[in-house]
Amino acid sequence: MKQTSLQPNNFTFPFVAKACANLSNILYSQILHTHVAKSPFQSDIYVQTALVDMYVKCGHLDYAYNLFDKMPDRDLTSWNVMLMGFAQLGLVDKAAIVLSQMRLDGIRPDSVTIMALTQLGSSLEDLMFVNAIHCLGIQMGIEGDVKVANTWVSAYAKCGDLGMAETVFGWIDPDLRTVVSWNSMFSGYAYFEESVKAVGLYKWMLYDGVWPDVSTILSLLPSCVTTDALCHGKSIHCHGVQLGCVFNVLVRNSLISMYSKCGDIEAARRVFDSVRDRTCVSWNAIIGGYAKKSDLDEALALFRSMEAAGQKPDIVTLLYMISCCGQTGSLEVGRWIDNYAISNGKKQNVTVCNALIDMYAKCGSIRDAWELFSTMQGKTVVSWTSMISGCALNGEFKEALDIFCLMLELGLKPNHITFLAVLQACTHAGLLEKGRECFDMMTKVHKINPGLGHYSCIADLLGRRGKLKEALEFIEKMPFKPDAGIWGALLSACKNYHNVEIGEYATHRLFELEPEAAAPYVEMANLYASAGRWDGVTGIRKLMKGNQVTKSAGQSIVQVNGTICKFMVEDRSHSEHQLIYDVLDGLALLLKKEKIHHAVMEELIDYQYN
């Protein structure tokens, strides 16, 4: 157009600006801005607003705000574009300044303003903020705007209030609901992993005659993340086939992820193998599936295939591989991934460093974890929490508590996961009074509401110290319904202290929660045996047989010279089985001595900290 000597006008520039924005190309954007500056339309409000929007979508809010600030005239659209830019990045202070200036200029907010502010509340996951914006929208009389309502549905779900998301969706006039409205509610259910509700709503949508699109399938699939939800995931897959959208790479990536999370790795692999134009997300989804299954050999093979295919592993790929190494105790592969991260410039990322600390701790190399933690820059609360948890996992309870004290001295604010790691350290060390002190600190000083895990640690601590009646009272007064883990810990404590009465009570609770689990039967039989109640042992065995409960054989995994070896209970199939059992017998003798030593040290440490 320029070469034919035709001059662009105030309609031409915004169209080209939109193209630059869609490409997120800052160089093209600056070239276009230069052409505008040389044209008669450099002060045109329509053109300038398009340029501001272009810079916002290119991720250069500094350029956008400089241009916006120099605009001689600004209309509602200009203000909304700038507000939307700050809102999308969660820059609440700057968004507040723009909103304040907007009101001072006498500009009245509209539905777009409300949507921008709602997205800000959603990105911050601030429920009170979203409530306030919702109220403002009702006062303005725009609650009937279906686009605004769709935004509120998504925001409430992301902020953890699914009930309010359902209420807002119900308020939308059925004749005005669009496929976006339904998709917003599907995304809400996916956020809460509510596959049953999502599929039920999908049936309602089809009954209402609303035709689904690709986004519908993409919104539905993430709600299926458990084994129980696999049938729902398959149904959604079938509908995707009928709609003809399963050839979309985004849908296929979501299918791989869904099947992996639901435990059907074979189906996930079949979908992956059918993808021709694989993206990094495709590779990550299948590698993540094998990592979750603790299949390091296959995950590593795919990692190498990914590189061979010319696709560069990203941080997500590394995190999956590091996690898999931690699960399988594969220290040497973990060190290789560490070196790979260094050579590819990924180790500067604090999330990767945190994952490596966790991996080294789980692999038993607390020294490597310490070295990384000591040298890493920009430590976050997660870094400190990972180190505390790692020390506790490796029996270094004093060091775990010392790190926590240092963290507090440096003015860092612990979160609920930090306190869980500290309480677990106290639990394994048997530090009852220190555990109570940390529990009180969490609730009274840091105003953090304890979760089921925190209560579980205190209950476990009481049980380990033989305070079984107090533990039972504590469990029954909890604001949460006790899970199988809590009752299992109490039952284990009853076995250690030969308390049949409370043990029977805990066992009955476990039977109610997990009637098909073998562990409660075995633990209770062992408790009866330790107390000399052989009639009880016989009764438990009859009950197991009557309920058709079978105990699976225990299995251990260990990596030897780069090869993963699996061992069952009393497994003598390994060629070196005689040597293995000689070493095990030696370890058993050491453990007996360690138990006596630990009992003495437990009292000394408890005395030292209190």
C-alpha cells in the first residue's frame, strides 16, 4: 500500500496495530508507531488507543502507559484498554491508580471496566475483591450482561467459591446463555475436579440445544483427573470424536493429560503416538504421565526422543523428570538432570532449584540438597520449606527446626505448607511440646487456619508419646472429619502401646472409611497378637475372609548401576539374593540398637527444646 503511494488513514493504522498485537511482535509494533508519528493521525484518539492496546498485548506495559499518559484526549475505551493491561498481569496498585484517575476525569465505568476489574480479582484469587466488583456491577445495572456474568462465573470458581459460580450461572437468562457461559461453568468444575457435575451440566447443555465447540471439550477434560473419573473422560473423548475436534492438537494434548492423570497411561500413549505435529506441551503431557507412574525408564526414553525430534525440553519437562527421580530414588539420573539444567541455562530458575532440593532429599543425599540450598540466589518460602521437609525426611530433625528458626529471624513469613513440614519434623522426632508450640504459632501468631494435615501431625504426636486417650479426644474435637490416615496412625500407636480398646475403636472407624483396605485388618491382628488375644486374631482372619479382603505383597524399588530393580516380600529371584538378605539381617540388628538409642535421644531433645 505504501509502495503505491497510497496514504493510510485513521482506519488503516488500527487494523495493522491489531495484526502486530496478535503476533506479539514488538519490532513491528515500533515500526508502525513510527509511521503513525509521521502521519497526520498521531493525535487521533482511535489510532492512539489501538497503539496502546497493541503494546499491552505485546507485553510492554511501560510503552503502553507512556503513550497512554501523553494522550491529549482519552475516552472510556482508552481507559479500559490500559486498565485491562494492568489487570491481566495482576498489577493491583497500578490498576487502582488508573481507576482513580479515570473517576477524577469524570469517566463512568462500563461493563468492560467491570470485566477488567473482575479479571484482576480472579488473577489475585481475592474473593472479597470479586464480591465488591460484583456488587458494583449490580449497582450499575449490568448484571444482565451475559459477558460480565460469564466473567463472574470464572472468577468465583478460581477464587474457590464454586457455590457462587453456580448461582451466577443460574441467574443468567437461559435465552441469553452462550456456549461461553457453559464453558465458563465447565472450567469452574474442572478447577474443583468435579467430573460428575461437569458431565451432568454438559448433558443439560445438549438438552438445551446449545452446540458445543472445541473450547467445550477443552474445558471439560481437565475435570477428569482421578481413576474414578476415567469413564467420564472417555465419554468426553467420544463426543470430541463426534464433533470432529480431536484432530486439534490442543484437544489431543488435553486427552493425553486426562488419560495420564486418570491412570490409563496406555490410552495416553496411544493418543500421543497419533499426534503428528507434537508441541512441547504434547511431550510434557506424556512424560508427566510416566513420571506420575514412577516409570523413569520410559520417561527418560521420551525425554531423549523429544530432543532427537528437535523439540527443546522446557522447565516443565525438567520438573517432571526431577519429580520422577525423587519418587524412584534415582540419584544418579537426578544429578544428570541437574547438570542438564546447568548446561541449558535452566538452573537459574528458582522453581527448578526447589525441585532439585526436594529430589536430593528424597534420594537420601541431604548433602547435595544443603549445597544447592546454600548457594542458590533468590530463595523463596518454597525453598526454605523444601529444605525443612528434606531434613525431616532424612532424620535431621534438629537441623529442620534450626532452619525454621533462621527463616523466622530473617523475617520470612512461613505458609501452611512450611508449618506442615515443621510439624512433620516434630512428629518424627517425637517432640510433642515443640509441636504444640508450632501449632499455636501458626494459628495465633501467623493467623493460618490449620488443615487436616496439621491436625493429623498433632494427633500422631500424641499417639507416638503414648497419650492415646488425649489423641482420641483431640481427633474427635477436630473441625474436620478424620481421614483414614489419622485413624491409621492412632491404630499404629495403639499397637506400639498394646491398647486394645482404643485400637478396636480406630479399626472400626477405618472399616467405615475403607472397608476393602487390608492394612486395618493386619494392624489389628498384630495388636491382638501383641496382647496375647489369639481369639481376636482368629476373628480378624475370619472377617478378612468373609469380606474377601486380600493383602497385596509389599514391593520395594531400588536403582543399582543405572538399572531399576523391584523386590517383593521374601523375593529370592535376584541373582544376588543371598548377599542381599545378609545385608538386610545386618541392617535389622542395627535398627534394633537404633530404636533403643532413639528412645533416649527423644527425651533429651524434647528437654533441650522445652
